[in-house]
Amino acid sequence: MLTPQTSPRTVYNTAASLDGYIATTDHSLAWLLSRESDESGPMGFTEFLAGVGAIAMGANTYRWILDNEGTQPWPYTVPSWVCTHREFPRRTDADIRFTSAEIPALHKEMTDVAAGKDLWIVGGGELAATFADHGLLDEIIVSIAPVTLGAGAPLLPRELELRMTELAANGEFACLRYAVVRGQS
Ligand SMILES: NC(=O)c1ccc[n+]([C@@H]2O[C@H](COP(=O)([O-])OP(=O)(O)OC[C@H]3O[C@@H](n4cnc5c(N)ncnc54)[C@H](OP(=O)(O)O)[C@@H]3O)[C@@H](O)[C@H]2O)c1
């Protein structure tokens, strides 16, 4: 196994079905949220989140949080950018920044704010792929749930060459970390 790249990295960390979807076609995550995992366990979320200084997500991911966790506190303490061309309700309990900036400008802004910590691309797949299009995605961490969905929101709709740097079992999930290999399509 190879040593993962050191911070600051731009990391797409997500959970997916075995057949490569991060949500069903109607944006349900029921297939995911019912699973057993240990956030403090191997490749767990607690350690990952501690290294993150800025977050980016797409509009539908933000919409999901509003619809499904709207009565709960915003789950992240670091600044969160929401990529969108739409108007959304603004939460007052968190540092949320709506943007339609080009990805290189967004990446620079996030990097400045993160002050040496990692950038987390939450999803969806097209947003993560756009960072990769600009050579600005360093790692992909995917936790694969033991289910196939047949259709849905794609994990990463691009051809990217990857190099596996870590592999672990955590609860029901197979967790994989990949470095994005630069200079290849
Ligand atoms: N399995 C997991 O761990 C996981 C993780 C994250 C998300 N999810 C789920 O996966 C689904 C993802 O939905 P999705 O595939 O539709 O992706 P998404 O990125 O959440 O939403 C896509 C929308 O975001 C906006 N957008 C994306 N990139 C942009 C950019 N560069 N600039 C400006 N706007 C941009 C566009 O909306 P507008 O232009 O119309 O505003 C676009 O239609 C959601 O259901 C989410 O809850 C699952």
C-alpha cells in the first residue's frame, strides 16, 4: 500500500453503492443511512473531518440536507460552499457561502480559508469531476455499501486514472482511498 499524499489535499469523500451511485434517482439515501459503521474506526469519518478546513457541495446535496436534516444543526463547523445557480434558504447557524464561481477560483478561495487543511468535496459526482477536469482533485475516498441501486446519481462521471493508497473494512462498508493520477484522461 502506498503512503497517502500529505495535506492540503482536495478530497472527494463519499459513500456509494457497489454499482457506483451516491443516491437513488429520487435522491434517497435510505440504502446508505441504514448501514452499520464506526465513525472512529478504520478510515472513519471522525479522523477525516478533523483534517478538513473547507467544504464544497452541489445544490442537490444542499437541498437534501435542508429536506432531511433541516431541523438539526448544520453538521459542519468549517465554511461550506454550495455551488448553485439557484436561490436557496440561507441557514443562519453556519458559515454557508453560495457560489457559481468557476472551479479554479472557488478552489483558490477554499484553499485560502482552509489554511493548510484539506478541502472536502462532498458531492455530487459532477462537481467532483469538474474539480478533476481542472486538475484540482487529489484524492477520492469511497465507502462502498453492500447494495446495488441500478440507477441514480453517479459517483464520478469521468474517466480518471487512480492509484489505490488505502483499503479498510469498516462495519458494512469497504473503504478505499485513491490518489488521482495526473496527466491522464
Ligand atoms: N452517498 C453519499 O455519501 C452522498 C454524498 C453527497 C451527496 N449525496 C447525494 O447525491 C445526490 C447528488 O446530487 P447531484 O448528482 O444532482 O449533484 P449535486 O452536485 O448535489 O447537485 C447538482 C447541482 O448543483 C449545481 N452545481 C453543480 N456544480 C456546479 C458548479 N460548478 N457551479 C454552479 N452550480 C453547480 C447545479 O445546480 P443549479 O445550477 O441548478 O443550481 C447542479 O444541477 C444528492 O441526492 C445528495 O444528497 C450522497
